[in-house]
Amino acid sequence: MQIEERRRLEDDLQALCARGEYNRAVEQALIAYGPELRRLMGAVLRDEAQAQEAFSLFCECLLKGLPEFRWESSFRTWSQRIARNVCFKLLNAPAVRHRHVSLSAISARSAPRRSTTRPWQRSTVKDRFRALCERLDPEQQKLLVLRVDQKLSWPEVVRAMSDSDESMTSEQQARRATALRQQFQRLKAQLRALAIEEGLIALSDTRA
């Protein structure tokens, strides 16, 4: 979707909400943004059944929260934040967390017969990096998704990482962006160390 098209859509959605046509606004938003949001949830959860459940919960939260939305950010940014929050709530649920972190289901699907080979060695490099990311806490995973998967700018990351629609001054946003950039650098260093530990990156490669 082009920038101009997105602006027109945002204006249309705001106009619908101003008239109290929330159901129609949600329907129109899901037509435009639904595929993108669905991919985001799939990237966070990495489980089709969970992603489908999360998307249903997201739609409910969207409709319930829309009357209180103050339009201090774009509808797209706000809906992305709701989608991520729904995903991380599912990840934090005890039963879901256990299933998500465990590698037993992955190894069972990838190897029909039991083997003494370590799960890391039965996985592709991509799967092994994904498993490393799953060892991070939810907030760290969220930051990675925003910056790496979604390629959001730092101002957008600041808004998405906020717990509410409370407005911030330019100075507060700048400080928050600086703190998140520093956190992101530490996170990359942590992932690099984990990758070296698991043999995904040779120590000599980090000295280049």
C-alpha cells in the first residue's frame, strides 16, 4: 500500500469512527491491514494454530478498544501494538509458554524415529537461530520483531513498545528511542554470544 493510499485509508477510518460506525471501520481496516497483521502474529508465535487463535482475539480487542482510541497515532500503529500484545499474552500463558519453548514437538516432526543427535544438529540453521530467539524474554522478542521483522523506524518502535496511547514530548521520545537502540545493541551482542555457544557462528568470524 502506497503512503498516499494509507493516508486516505486512515482518514476514512477516523471518519467512520467519528460517526460511530465501528464495525464498518474494523471491517475496512482488516481488509487493508489484516494480511500484514496476520503475518506479524505468525512471525511472533511461529505456530499456525496459535496465530489463528491470536488473530481472533485480536479482532475482539480491536472492536472493543476502538471507541476509546484517541488517534494520537495511526490506526495501523495502534492495531500492530494490539496484535503484538495479544501474541505476548498468549506466549506468557503457562501452557502456551511450555509448548512454545519446548523443542520436542519440532524434533518429533523433523525426525520420524528417535535419534541420539542433539535437536540443534537436526535443525536447519534458520530453525536454530529461531530457537535462539525463543530463549529471549517476550519484551526482547518484541523488540526484535519490531526492528528486524517489521523494519519499523525508531520513532515507530517507541510508539509500539509503549503500553498505552499516552502522548510523549519530543524529548521523551528521543530519550526512549536512545534507550531502545542501546537495548537493541545489547540484544544483538547477546544473540551473537548464544550463536557462538551453539556453534552457529565461529568465534573467528566475530573478530573479522
